[in-house]
Amino acid sequence: MKMHKFRPLWWLGRLIWRWQNTLVGVMLVVATLAAIRYWPRPPLSAHASSSIAVHGRGGELLRLTLSRDDKYRQWLPLAQMPAPLVDAVLLQEDAWFRWHPGVNPISLARGAFVTYVQGGNRQGGSTLTMQLARLMYGLNTRTPMGKLRQVGLAVWLEMRYAKDDILEAYLNYAPYGRNVEGVAAASLVYFGKPAQDLSLPEMLTLAVIPQDPTRRMREFAAIDSGAQTADTLGRGLRAARDRLYARWRLVHGGSEGTDAVFRLPLRVRAPSALPFVAPHAVEQALRESSLDPGPGGSRIDMTLDPFLQATVERAVADTLGRYEQRGVTNAAALLVDTRDMGVRALVGSADYADARIGGQVNGTLAKRSPGSTLKPFIYALGMDQGVLHPRTVLRDVPSSFGPFTPENYDGRFLGPVTATEALVRSRNIPAVWVASQLASPTLYDFLRQAGISRMASERHYGLALVLGGGEVTMQELAGLYALLANRGVLRPLRLRASEPVASGVRLLSEEASFMTMDMLRQNPRPDEATSAEPARLPIYWKTGTSWGFRDAWTAGVFGPYVLVVWMGNFDGAGNPALIGVEAAAPLFFRIADAILAQDRSLAEPAWTVPAHVKRVEVCLASGDLPNTDCPQRGTTWFIPGKSPIRVSTVHRRVTIDTRTGRAACPPFDPAHTRSEVFEYWPSDLARVFAQAGIPRRQPPAPASCDVDSAMAGDPPRITSPVRGASYSLRTRHVDDDRIAFHATVDAGVREVYWFLDDAFLGSARAGETFFWQPGSPGSHVARVVDDRGRADSRELRIEATQ
């Protein structure tokens, strides 16, 4: 009785207990599934490596590299894929993808029935997830056991990843024939454009290829056998695409216009026709990207302009063809846009595929002697340090700078030349003299500040650095010339668009950069280019020839561009044909003229005269302020408070006694005197005039009564011993060691007198060298006095050696 009374409660308790166990079970299942889904797992994109697509400045494909497993594969996020392409793939491969758990039983059953019962063509009935499992894990699904593994792994993928993750992975791993995988790589390989830019016929074509990629590739055989492109698809591929379009039209609708588009020929590019543009630049960008990976992952956007690259390559090939018979086998060129410092064209060798010339070597990164291409920076530094201005008259005369005795390329000396003429005519002696006057910074310091790499010590180069004694790369030299174009501000070159445009660091003043550019503008075009149409814009340029005729250079600026070209042989062999103005300059102007002719919109940057640069009148003979007797005058740029300035003393008016032809003493008798202007050139310049056969009237000796006239003119200037040099005295050959004493004197001087520590050594005629034999080591002061009482002195150190 009592048990019957409580039986309902007992059944209720049992029911609650069972429900509780069921709830716990459900919760355990849910927790397990959640743990599987949200447990940390690698992204599907990490399963395989990716290719890198390198694009030009306008988005053009320059190179598609192979992945580490030798595939053309690019990962493209699902959000960046065009929606019609995604819909077409789902319509073709798995219309029920969004609803099944990774396996579609109906499709499996149908595939098994057709394959094993009817004996028809093999059908797998695979879902999109099952295909992804086969691709990722390399399954053999032609056997029942392989199919079971595929089913299990597909369910496992569905449990661990979201539908969009699986769809994204399939679209990136789907086979597209040969070693092409994924829609991103396939769109670049077959249609030469990103997937986002595909047309609907192209999208549907890609959608049907993975169904049978091997057979589809056989239909592309005609493309590979000859032509780079085809006007029509293969018959089978077109039929498959049209069947998909018919289904697409039922689902998404269509129009007569769309139908007409699908009837048009479709151009397909063969995989062998992938672009291979600017290989040296692309490989440099790939190396730099691997060291400094940036955003974008499998895509690199470069500053390169394929059109300008092709222009430069044609010019290099055409020009080099003229020199091959003369033993010149290689050339390189670099074009930089100074507006953003982007490299627009880079040709590292004449032929990348030619192993005989080391074609795969990037010549723009090779360290080579720059010849005279560094001379503009000597003059710019000299103007910044108050050594000269563009019309300062420099001496192109035989000179020694300690143990260094430079010579000019032609073995001749021109005598007095302006700084502009010395730069334009590439005279070595004036450049070395200017370099010897620099203090802070020296040329060596300047190059170090400019980032020139792998330089030895300053003592190693000495003054020979300005003549090409050091080594630079083409890219470093382009940066230096861009510094001039950018008014003294050094900014790094940019090869990748992701690199920021740096504000730069100032190494030269705006004034010195402006005046140096103006000096380079006056360099006339070489003879080989005079017949060409004159350039629309001024060209600022300089040549260089390395010692031993190993390298021929030309570097310069036109419009917004800096252009550096080099000709030579990668093995460093010398060749008399490798002269900058004769070999490299024609190539330089061929490129510049082609670019200026093709782009009429190019204009000269807004060159305004810096506020601190003034125009002053100078005497052309001396480069100094004209005195009243200077017959020829001109103007030059001048930096007030910095540029050297004094009144010219070359032209001097002398009163001549007509009866003796000598200088007269006052008071002057008009009946027997006349006034004449003479040129008073220093002795070293007068000697050059005489050697060159250029007549110069000898000025008269001053009258004995004219004390003021005797003291006029320039004092002597010691040129040997060299300032700061040490001379060696060999203890075993004391009698053989002599030191040359030489001084440049004013035109009216006839004799000079040499002293050592106030002890008289001897005399010499003006312009002649006096030799002294030292007796013991030590420090001394050498002094010279001319016959008018003017003097100069210099410290001298003698060291004993074995």
C-alpha cells in the first residue's frame, strides 16, 4: 500500500536521473566539439609554401616565382576573391557545400553505383571538403579504403575549421594543370592578371579546369608548341565552360550581351610565357624582402616601370652591338626618379641568359673604380668650404702632392682653367689641388657620410681618391648624383614600393649643389651624339674612365631622372675602347634621348636660384674681381661670405720709357713715356704657355725707383716640399737623397733665394727647381724669398730609414 503510494515519485526520480545523464552527455559532446573547433590549430594557409608575385609600378606582373615545392601557388584571402568566381566554383564542384558536414551521402552513393555497379566512368562523388582533404594529405582515393580515409579527414576538417576557411583553402590549393595551383596563381599564369580583374568568361573557365586538369592542359598543348597566346580555348574546355554557363544563367540570370561575350574568343597564355622582366632588379628585391619581410606576404610591388625598363634594355643591346668587335662584352644601366628615389629601370648586364659574360651577375651592385665621376663632388665641397667658385682660375700645370704626381689623361697641361672648364674637361691636376684644400669634410669623409660601403682607410687612398682610387657601385653613384639633383639632400634608393620615401640628410648646401649642377650643364654632348636631335631638357652629366681602361662610365641628370651607365667586362679586363666619353656617353645619351622623346610630359624640376647665391662680375683671366685694367669680364655664381674673392692682379698698368723700353720712374714725361697693360702670370703658368706655343708678352722689370711697384703682385708660393709630407733619408744611401725645392713666383720675378732654418742654401732662377741634400733627420722650416723681398715658408720633416 505504502509502496504503491510512492511509485509515481519513484518513476519521476528515475526519469530525472535519465534526463540528467542525457544532458550531461549532450554537454560533453558539445564541449568536445567546441574543444575540437576552438583548440589552437595552424591556419590552412600554412600547409604549403607560396609563390611570390612581383609587380611593377603600374601593377604589371614582372615575375611569378616558384614556391619551395616548385609550384606556382599564391594565397589569396576569400574576402579578396571575386564573388562570381566563388559562386562558379561552388556551382561546378559542390552546390550543397554550405549544408553538408563534409560528406554528401547522396553524391557518394551515386558515385559508387556508377563506378562499381554500372561500370561507367569513375566518379568519386567528392565534396569540396573531401577534395581539399585529398589535396592536403596526398590521398589515393581510387580504392575503397582511400575513399574512407578521405571521408574521415573531410569530417575532421569540417569539425576543426569554418566553412569559409575550407572554401578559401580549396580555392588556393585546387589543381590547375602542371604545377599551377589555386585561382590566384592560375589567373596570373593563364590570363596575366589578378583574380580580381578576371572577366566572367575567364572566371568560369578557371572554375571547370580543376575537374580534370590533366586533360585541360592537353588542350593547351597548342599554346606551348608555338604561339605565346591562343585566340580560342580547346574544344573540350570550351564545352565544359559553356555547360557551366548554362547552369549559371539558370541560377544567376543573364542577358544577350553576356551571351555574346561568351561567344568571343578567349585568349589564354601558356605557362611557359610567364613574364621574366628586369631579372636583376627582381632578384635584388626578392633578396631584400627575405631579409626584411613586409606586409603583403606573397606579393612585392616594385618601383620599376616596365616601359622604361624595355627602353633602357633596347638601348643597351643596340649600343653594345657596336662594341662587341672591339672586345667590349658587357654593360649595365640604372635609372632613378629623384622625385621619390624609385628605381625605374635596372639593367644589371647585357644579357641575363649569357653565362659567357656572367649575365646573371648584377653589375649595378659590383664595386668598381668610378674614374672621374666623383669630381663634381670635389668642386661642390670646395664651394661649400670657400675654396673656389665656378669661375675661379685653377692651375693645370705639372704638380706634385707629396709622393703623388697626377697626370692628365691626354698627357697635356692647359695652364690656367676655370673651375667649370676643369670639371667639364675632366682635368686631373686642378681636381687633386681642390681635394688637397678640403678640410672638413674631406672627400673621404663625404663619401663615408654618403654611405659608400667597404671603404679602406683615408690614408690608403690619399688624394688619388678623387681620380677613381676608391670603388663604388652604380647604385651608390646614382645616389650621389641624386643628391646633387635634390639640392644637397641624400636619400636612399627605393626598389620596393613598400619602402618609405625618406626625408634624407643634407650633405651639401643648396648653393653648392645648384652651382655644381650649373657647371655640369655646360658639358657639351659628345661628338657621336651631336647629330641627334637636341634634347628638350638640359642634361647635367659627367664621364669617367678607370685606371687601366677597365671601366667606362657616364652619370648625369635630366628632367626628374638620374641615369648611370657602365660599359666594360665583368672579368675586369682592360680595353683601350673603354673610355667614358667614347663608349659610355653615347649609351647615356641614347637612353636619355629615347626617354625624352617618348614622354613629352617630362619637364625640368622647378630650379630656383637659392636665396644666398648671387651673380657677380669677375675678370675672366683670373676669376677675381676685375680691376680697372681687366679687358674681358664675365659673371659667375657667388656665395657671399663663403666664396673666395679678391681684386685681380693679372693685368697691371705700367708706364714705359719709350727710349729704353723699361719701366719709367716718376715724374713721367708725356713726350717720352706711354702707358701699357701687361699680364703678370705666375712662373708655372708662364712655363705652360711657353710649352704650348702660346705667346705671352714678358712684362718689364720694375724700375729701381718704384718701391711700390716692386712690392706689387703675388708673393712666391712653395709647391715643393709638400705641406705636411715627410721625406725619407736612407742611412745607406745618404749621398743619393735630394729634396726638390720649387716655388711659383710672380711674372716680374727673376730670381729666388732658398733658406733652411734661416741658413742660406742657394738661389735659382724663377721657375727653376733647387735641389738640397739633407744631412740628418729632423724638423726644419724651408723659406723662399724672391728678388722683391716677398717670402713664403713651409715646415719640412725628414725621417731616417734603412
